[in-house]
Amino acid sequence: MYRTNILCSTVLATALCAPAALAHHGWSEYDATKPLNLAGTIVESGYTQPHGYVLLQSADKRWHSVLAPPSRMEGRGLAKEALAAGAKVTVYGYPHRSKLDELRAERITVGDKTTELR
């Protein structure tokens, strides 16, 4: 009975974690040979797992910028409140190879504070 409970718990834990693992992506999807430096205004942001994000409105396009995990951003001093809608930011990163509006951010500057995300 004890082994059955452990087996059931393991199967349940694996099933619950699978969607998050499947949603996580590899960095090879981003083209590091074509770095971009975007300036704009945050339209929306999220301090979400596995990565935070900002929707950035630049002069001519809206970008989905993938940030670091929330624990890393907090550890480096980038508080959730700094990513409020309406904040002016600059994001340096690499464009997604197939999603033409997505960027993997390497660093973000909010006001006069620059945070390295990787």
C-alpha cells in the first residue's frame, strides 16, 4: 500500500508539472546574431513563471519581451512595480526566429537603472 501511494504521488506530481515544462522554451529559438535595442513604453507586464514579460510599444511595433524568472529579477533589484504599464524602458535582446514580435531580453533599463537579466 505504501509503494502504491508513493507511485500515485509521483505520477500526479509529474502530470501537474508537465504543462509548465512544455510551455518553457529553449533559447536557441532566438537569433543572437541580430541583437536589437528597443525603446518604448510598457503596455502590460507580468512577473510570471517561468519568465516575466513586458509588452513593449516601440515607435512602430508592439513587442513581447521575454524577461528572466521573477526570482532572478528580484535578486538583481528589478522590482515588479518597476515594470508598471506606462513606464518608459529600453530593452536589449535577441529576436525570435519565427515569432516576429518576440524578443528575449538580455537587459532592461527602467529610468536610470539597468538590470542584467541573464
